[in-house]
Amino acid sequence: MKTYFFIPANNQRFIENLQLVTQKLEKFVRIGFNSNTSFQYLDTLLKLGFVNFVLPKIESLSALLLIRNYVAERAENFKLILLIESPKALMNLPELIQVDEVTSIGLGSHDYCDIMNMEHIHANYDWANKYILNYAKAFGKEAIDVVSMNIEDESKLKAEFLNSASSGFDAKFFIHPIQLKVFYELNFISPEELELAIKVRDYVISIGGVENFGILKLQGRVIEKPHLDRFRKILNEKNHEGF
């Protein structure tokens, strides 16, 4: 899983220090578009070399294309992360997701819950989060799981991160260094999973390749051809020879 570390920076001092930021082509800057001043800010960022942006508050395709076209006239190879923060944006996701430069999508859970007048708990916003996850997978976009507000309970953080990976999310938002520390110390692939992947690989090699694979019963599991991609990813992440 990838990590997106969010740094709150709405003050003038941050804007003045943007020119000191290194590796600008790899950074994303979160921008709101509620007035003409937002485009002035966007111009400043583009002139400084930033080309990747996080877009909150977008609810319609016309609003998204306005920003997309504005950036396209001034930059190349840019990326947009779309934050879905309202039920209207969620319902318009089938249109929004088809903009090529939108490479990643995530749920702004706090704003979404506020608009829905619901308590901000996982059970309430999970449906919207999984809806976004499914659309992202369907269109080949990166699905980013919601930010965690927990910065103290490491055991709960571990459980949350493992659940994100198990659910199929490609990345997660972070707001505190302790979260990153727990994340990078976590082993997302168990020794049992790795052992199974190695056995599947050895079996595939023994039968002369994937083209000869039909079905395999191993360690109490039935493994079919579509499952092989998962085992390839496990081997790749653990730097083992694939098949």
C-alpha cells in the first residue's frame, strides 16, 4: 500500500515556503475552488513546479473539467486526486472517474458525514468508502482509504491498516508521524501467506507454466487461475522469484 501524508497548510507562511519544497513533481497539493483566488493560488503552484493536486468539494463533471482544462493548458503529465466529500459527488462518481488525469480517488469522510448529518463512525461511512473502492477498481484508478484520526492506540492502528489492505485499498491517507511509524513496521503479508504463495509458484513451475494450470487443492484451499495474480503480488512484494 502507498501512503499519502497530509500536512495542513492553509496559512500564508506555508505558501511563501513552497518554493523550498523539493521533489515537487512527486508532491500533491490540496486546493479548494470556491473563488477566483483559488485559481491565483493554482497559478502560483504551477509556476513553482507543482503539477499534482488533491481536489476536494468537486461535485460535478463541469467543475472537474474546469480545473482539469486549466491545468492542462499550463502543465503536462499532471495527476489529480479526487476527494469525494458529499452524496452528490458520490452519485456523480460514474462521470467524474472517467477523467483520465484523475488517477486516485478517496472519501473525505468527515465532510461527507457532516452533510449526511450522521455520526462519524466507520459503520456509517463504510458503504460510501466501499462504493468508491469498487468504482476505482472498475476503472483502473488508485483507491485511497480514509484518513485515520487515531494517533495513540497502536493496536487499533494496526488493525485498521490491515483491514485497509485486506479490503483491497491501494493506499491510505495519514495525518501523524506515529501512524506512518506503525504502518511501516507492519507486516501486511503473513508467513503463512508467503509459504502458500511459494508452494503455488513451485506447483505452477512443475506443470510447465500458467497455461497448464487448472485447479489446485492446497492447505485446505481451492486455488483457481484468477487467484494466481494475488500470489504473484505476494512473491513480488517479498522479493521472491515469480512464475
